Amino acid sequence: MDIGNRIKTAIERPDRCLVDQFRGIPSSNIGDMMNRLFNMDAGIKAYGRPELLGTAFTVRCPEGDNVFLHLAIELAQPGDVIVVNGFGCLSRALMGEMMFTYAKACGIAGFVLDGAIRDVESLAQLDLPVYARGVTPQGPLKNGLGEINHPIACGGQVVMPGDIICADADGVLVIPKADAYKVTTLSQEKFAKEQEKLVHYRKGEINRDVHHKTYLAVTDKIGTLFE
């Protein structure tokens, strides 16, 4: 049976120049431009350096078993983000310092795991972005089975191989590769507009009347009672 026991070695990645256009744009701005529907849940947290950007290299593995995660590190290309559906298992860590260090030497951009990790203190020295569901000292099983570069779920989002993964201190976003060009243009425009507004706000240059009317339009629509 190959279902649940298969590996795609080649995936279609977006152009690296397109991926790099998301660098420095807050995840909040990018998420807003995708109607706030593509962020992973808050249970996926940053350990070590939070800034992460790259193309998704997907892994599905049994709870607490990391054989296919080891294989993914060998098959991924520099700049890839390895995204793992570990089914939220927190009883066994899927990776720790040895794997972190090896993966960094291979050029892996970072990891997003819906599962547990260990040796988290080592990440401060490695400067490797790793997001995970939790932490435990218990080590993994090595029985095998899994899938590489097939669609997965991670943090409540569908992740396809080659999607763009963008993360910062606020959390992780999945940018579908088919929409990446449109999203980067919209996100850059939103970021620029917000920076301009912030300059005025920090100087105390605010228009309270405009701000008030913006939200009165909402309360008028829903019939809010002011007492």
C-alpha cells in the first residue's frame, strides 16, 4: 500500500525573487490581504528566531515518529521550510538539537511542526527559526511510514508543496503559490500605507472625526443602541 507511504522528490517552487519580496512585511499585513483566512492557529509557536520565509516542503508522519522528517531534510533544497503534520502529538519530540544543527548545515530555512520538539535552548545559538506545537524531552520513534510533498494540514491550514511560508513573532502564514504575486503586491501597498499612518500617529497628528465616522458606519449598519 503506497498511500501513507510515498515520497515525491520533485516539487514546483515559486521564483526565489518572488518569495524574497515578502521579506520584512509583517505577517499581519500579509494575512489581512488574504482576508485573514490563511494563518496557522496560535498553538504553533516560535522557538528561537521567529523570522521565517521560504517554500514549503511538506511531511506527514505518524505521531511521534520522525523517519520521514529525516528523509525530508536530505531531499529539501536550501531555502525550503519543512512543514510537518505530526497530528499535534506532544508526547514525543520529532526533532532536537542534533537534527536542528544538521538541517541548518544543509541550508534548510526553518521548520514548522504540528508536533513537539526538544533541546529548545540550542536554537538561541543556532539562529534557526523553528515553530512547533510544544516541547517535551521524550525522544521520537523510528518505525517509518509517512508522506513527503503531498498536501498536509498544519496548524489548522492546508499546506501544499511549494506554497510560501511566512512567519514572524505574531505567527505563521501560508501563502498559496498560485496567489503569491497578487498577495505580495497588495501586502507591500498595505505596509507602506500603514507606515505612513504610523508616522503621523507618533507625531500626534490624528483625525479623530474620520476615525470615529469609520466605526460609526459599522454601528449604524448593525443598529447599535447608544445609551
